Amino acid sequence: QWYADVPVTTTSSSDKAQLIKASRTSLAIKWSGSGSIGLLPLDKPGKTCSNEARVFHAHGAPVSDWEFSPFHDDLLATGAEDGMVKLWNIGNKDEPSCLSTFSIPSRRVDIVSFHPTADQIITTLGNEGKKVCVWDVNKNEKAMFEMTTSKESFHSFSWKSDGSLLSTTGKDSITVWDPRATEQHVLTGHGHEGIKGSRVVWLGDSNYLFTVGQSKFRSREYGLWDSRNLSTPLKKASLDQSTGIMLPLYDEDTETMYLIGRGDTTIRSMQISDLITRPTMDENMACGTMTSIYGATLMRKQSLHVMQAEIARVLTVVENAIMPVSFEVPRKQYLDFHADLFPDTKGNVPGLTASEWLAGENKLVEKVSLDPTKSKNNPITTSSNGCQSTTVTKETSSTSVAEDTTPNTTNNVDNKTEKTLSSSTTTKEQTPSESSTTPIAPSSPSSSNKKEDNLTITHSNHHEENNKKEQEEEESSKPKKKLPHYGSAHASAFKYISGKLYHPSTHYDDLHGLSIDKSGNFDLIQASTELMGVPMSGAGGRVGIIPINQPGRLPTHIPSVLCGSNVTNFKFDPFDPRVLATVSEDNCIRLWRIPENGLEEDTSDAFMTLKDSSMDKPSQIEFHPNANHVLMSVSNDLGKPSIRIWDLDTQQVQLKYSTGSNQGILYCAWSPDGKKLAIHGKDKQLRILDARSGDILAHTKSHEGIRPSRIVWLDATRIASAGFGLGSMREILIFDMDNMSKPILKKSIDVSPSVMSVYYDPDCDILYVAGRGDRIIHTFAAKELEPLAKIEGTTLQQSLVFMPKRLCNIKETEIARFYRLTPTSIEPYGARIPRARPEYFQDDIFIDTPDYEHAAQDAKSWFNGEDKELNRISLQPKDMMALSDAPPPPQAARSKAKFEMGKKMVSDDERRQNLMNRMFSSAKRVDEEEEEKLKKDQENQIPEEDKEVAEDEWDD
């Protein structure tokens, strides 16, 4: 899929050029030769693609930048060092024809760009960086608008997606402009302080900006800004130390930012979310390319293989080639269109004509679906290679760009459903009183009414609080954009693992005479808790011994053990840090006891030598993981590969059996319980053997490649194998003994001939994979083989060796510690996990770990059939409290206190209310009783006329 053997130019007079641009059908590159542009068909990659190229002489001076029209695939704008801008119709089968030419007020054109929504509008920036000019290509005698600066030069510019506002960056500055306003300057803030070119990208039609640049200390950094308040960035972070300029490529549909540095071999990407309210940024896993990148561009969405779940493709300029880097999302089936991965994208119909935009209108480009079944309703067709492309019919003259049929097409678009616009956009039909307040510009055509003959600008006199309130209300009323979901549904707790290189004072420098001519199953560095060993060049089979407690500059001649012939493998005894076992081409296994502070001079006095008359060409030795003084060896034995299990107490072979293959053994590994052996042979078969009987318990076909592979057990039944597929594709396969018919998981890494080493951390379920000669250490969550963050070194690595977990810096949440061997040094690294409360012991990730330094049983008991597990030890420091026992964080405590206080207040209110209710109820009952008594008394009362009169009261 490469566009190979292309004489593409990897340099430009302008450091702002991307060196490649893409339409829906073609690629445009700077061809070797002054002023020439090469056009490559998008659907014809390969070594012969240059034969299909159309090369034309665009300018009399070297071309500095070029751009395809977003609405017409056959329209290309070019700028050159002669200060000229030309528009070309490349739709002709023969030589492209020049449609228009104009000069900018600068000696050289640094950036040329089309307007995002309005047709026939071009924006330019010259080399002196003092003017950003906006041109109507039909009236190109003079720029319509000019944004000027009297201070530092402009480095770049970017339009808002609706075409209403424009942002620029310069040295220590970031500015927002309204080109059509009387007062063009809106806001200014302090940007990146470096003198090298910074870049700005407006994040769609939101109010947020993304910038890349350099700090005053020349470290590359990025920033996220709110265009309504540029006083401070929402986020600003450093990337690395490098002089290469960063190229930001923004996918507006999925809100993903791709970062490519000139001269880098890695493509970074960041997922941006919540642009409607408060944006957040998450860094995705970087993509390594193994070759230096000089320029890049994003392919148009209509040209992607959507039916193969390709969500993005970055076209990169490398030496004499164009390398496509595809980003795909694995799916169970590729028969249906996955609408959740592909939101509607911008179509090829402009939202406005040039005159409509000049009249003050703002309108987003109508979006279309990427679903191939709906392509009949969209101006998008499918080419023969399965990629989607857009076809445009356009008639132009040979001297100027005509006012094409865009207004008629726009009228058709106007009849469709209007898209929701941001608070800074209105339509032409709005009156000044109805226009919404613009929180960015106090005077802007994007919030005012313009008539054809007379420009009237309405000024907003609302207070800042009212602006903010209206802005929040409008933002809350916007529907939240639903983004595609990529990756695992259950993110690993170790997603943000990072490698920490220890201080240079802990390094082992000036390593001379390292022997690297070893087989693929040979680890070039081994270590115990006290010593390190590396193979040294020279006669006698030398293994150099380096005390771990003596970092710094290594001696010119490192004291070594002398084996008498070339060393084929060596290992330290896991249960005795000063015992080293070596195996060499003289068919002897030797054991050496190293003094506590290392060797003072070379020695050939091994305290034990193991021999077997039938052992021939031994290639590997491994100590038993649980039993002391049990050693396994692998040898070819004259074409009959065999495994021997040695008892070091008796110095005899106790077990010997064939491997079941006559083609040699590439690698052999003990299971964690020491009961089984996994063997990968040259016959591409993976076999599981019983360690005591040699019986084959299971076998299956493994990697397709014949290059060496490495095996590691994940548990008692699962095995991970790092090897090669077809075409030197490095891959990881995971097998389960319960179903060995095929791998249960598979992950392709990259194409490279270097052999990989693999290490598994069972506590954290992390798989570390590193290639000899690589800079990158790949990490995976082993359960689902989900890629984690890569650990990248500064120099090429030859091998790794991991140390016991108890040696990790637990207080710094270091989950692994290892030594990285380079051609001239040994570097200590730590794999660390960022945590919210590192002052507490993270008992959720630091579980009790096996004690790999103390054997669970002796050799005699193991050969008698007993199996014992290693004891487990706690990693919790005495002066640290476990996170599970820690009090809630202050914020949580305050929230809980507020909750309890509110609960108490509610309880008090309820108690008072209940008391009042009881009082009222009691008073009501008293009143009712009195009323009833009074009523009863009234009923029992006798009227005066009915009362009897005593006899003595009568008058005579």
C-alpha cells in the first residue's frame, strides 16, 4: 500500500508546509525539481505509482505550500517563493490549466488555505509573517481583508469550522480575529514562548483552540484554549525534547488530534471530548512507524475503507516514498456498515458563496453519510478499489475562476434541515435586535445584520455576567455530540503505565566488548539481586560479572568467568544470587560461585561441571521455578533434540526424554508450578510436555515464521508466545491447554526482523515485549491482550532483565524494575503507574507476591513427585498505610460532612415539624373537646320560660 520510489521532496523553504495534500481522488506532493508539483492517483499505490504521476511546472520558483479545495477535487491552489498564488484545474487529462494568478504582499507564500464553508475564498500568510490576507479569487487584484501585527510574526492561522472567526499564533501569542468586523482584533493571549513555528487548529465549530509549539527551553508542548478567554490555557503540557516541528492533524468527526513531529518515527493521537461544555483530553496509544516522517496529511473521510472499519488514514512523507498509516477498529464482522464508528462527515457542497459570506452570513457545510448504501442520495460515489470518492462537474475558463453553479446547489441545500450553529453565528434574516450576543467579539458581523449596500454593526452592551449566562444556556441546549467508541469497554488500571529512567548516577556506562553474535533464544543480560552478567567478546567463552551495587563507569576490562568455548546460554540461580550456571559449545554445564563483591580478575575455576556423553550442542538452560538445585537443559543430540533434568545435589541427570520433534528446539519454558514444559520447535509446533515423564500433553501449530520465538506461561494452562508470522510480521499468540486447536488471542505488532524477548508480571497481568535493536518496549494487558502505553528508550536496546518485585520503589508506585542493555551501557528503568493518592500503599495493585528468592522445596522432594507452591510475601512498607484502610480524601470527606450536615439539618427540621404537628394536633383535640362539651351543655340547658318557679316566688 506504499507509494514507493517517488522522488518526493522532504524539505521546504517554509517550515509550515505539510509536504503532502490529499483530495478524494489525488495526492499532491512537491516533486523533485524547482517549482514542480506531482499528482498521484489515490487508488494506485505501489512501486510503479510514479509512472501514473502527472508532473507539471507550477511556478518559476520553488513551491512552498499547496492546498486542495474542500469542495472541488479538481481545484488546487499553490504558493511559491516568488510571492505568487495560482489556482489550477487538474481535472484535464493532459497538463493542468492555470485558472487564476495573484500576488501577495510578501516575498514568499508560507501558507495557502481555502475557506472552510465559502466557495472561492482563499487565505494566505507570507514569509515575513506580518499579514494574513483573505482573497476572493474572482476579485484578486487586492485582498478583501488583512489581519496585521506590529509585534512578533504570525506562525500559523486556522478558521473556525463555520468560517466566522480566525485564530493566529506567533511567538508567545495567540489571537482571535473577526475578519469582517470593523475592529478585527478580538482577543489576545500568551502562547508558546519558543521561536520555532507554532501551529493552531480550531476545533470544529466549538469555541476551543488547540496549539502546538515549543517552550522557552525548546521542549515541544501542546495547549488547549478557550477562544473567549485567552488569558490562560485550559491545559498546557510538554511532549518531549526535540527540535522537530509538530504537525497537528484534526479529525473533526471523531474529535481526534493526530500529532506528527518532523523527523519522528511515532504518531501520537489524543481523544478530545466534551467540546460543547468543558473539554477534556486523553492521550491514546502512540503508533510507531520505524522510519522518520517529514510531512503528513489526513485522508478525506470519503476515501477511507469504511467497510473495513478504517476510521482514519494518515499519509506520511518518508524518504523517497509516501507511507499510509491506517487506523482501524477490530470488529467481529465486516459485512455491515458500523454507523457507530463513522458519524456524518462534511460533504463537498459549499455552505455559502463568496458574496453570501461577505454579506455577513455564516453557515456550516451540509454533512453526508459514509454509509455506502446511502451513497445514491449523496454526491459521493464508490471507486473500483472500494474507496469512496467524490466526483465534481465544473466548467471553468482558462483565465479566471467563474461564479459556478454553487448558488443553485446551495439553494437545494437550504431546503434541507438546518444544522445547529454556535452562539456566534446568525442567519441573514435575523434583525439586530434578535441576534444573539457574541461572547467573543463586541463588534462582529457574525452577530449583526449586514445589508448589501450599507454595513451596519450592532454593538453588544450586555454585561459580562449576562453574556456568560446566555452562553451557558445556549451550550446546555445544544445536543451533546455522540462520538465513536474505540478500544476496550473495560479499560485496564495500568493503561497509563510509563517508563522512568533512573538518574545517570545509577547507570553502568562505558561498556566495551559486548558480544551480540548470539542466537535468538539468548538473553544478553542476566541478573540476580546482587550481580549482573553479560557475554563478552574474546576467546574462551567469557561472561562478564558486574556487581549491582557498583554503578558508574565500568572498567575497560570487565572480570569474567572463562568457559573454555563459546557460551550458548547462562542463568543465575534464582535461590542463590551468587551462583551462575553456564552452558557452552564444549557440551559442558558449569556452575560458578561469585564472591560477594564480584570478581577481581578472570577465573576459570567452576565449582561444578556437568557432563553427559550423549549431550550434543546444548542451547538452553533453565532453573526450576520452585525447587532448589533442579536444572533443565536443552540440546540437539545429533538430530534428536532432548531435554534433561539435572539434580545438582547429586550432579546427575535424573530425567531425560525426547521433545517429539527432530527439527530442533527454539525455546523451552517451565510452567509456574514446575509440572510442565512448553516447547516451540523449528517445525512450527508448540508442545506441552509433562516435566517428569516427558509425555506430550498437548500440541498445536504455532507461528508461521521460522525465526526464533519466545514463550512465557501466564498461568497453569495459558501460554503466551512472541514470534513471527508471514512476512516478518511480529505477533503475540496466546494458547489455552483446554483448547489448543488455535490461539485464543492474537495481536500483530509490526514488521521487523528483530527477535523479541517477553516477560510476564502475574501480579499485574502485564506482558512486556521488547525487540532486539528496538527503542520501544510494548506492554499489553494479558487477559484480553489489550495494548497499553509503550515505554520508549533513548537508545537501541539489546536485551532486558527484570528484577524481583520486592526491589521496586513501592512508594513511587513502581510496579516493575528492570535493566535495559544497550550497546555501550546498562540503564535501570522503573515501570510506574500514576495514582491519585500515592502517599498510601496501593494494595489494589501491589498484592502479595510470590517469594521467588526462596525455594518451596528441595530437589529430592520434587523428583519424588511432590509439588509445592512458593510462599507469598507482602510488599507493604511498614511506614505506609494501605489505601483500603485510608480515610476518604479531603474532598470526599468534605462531601460526606456536607451530606451528614444536610442529613442532620433535615432530621432537625423533621423533628421540629413533627413536634409542631403534635402540638397542633393536641391543641386541635383540646379545642374539639371543649367545643363538644360546650355543644353538649347548650343542648342540656333549659329555656327561661320552661323553668319551674318556687311557690314562695309567686306574687299574691
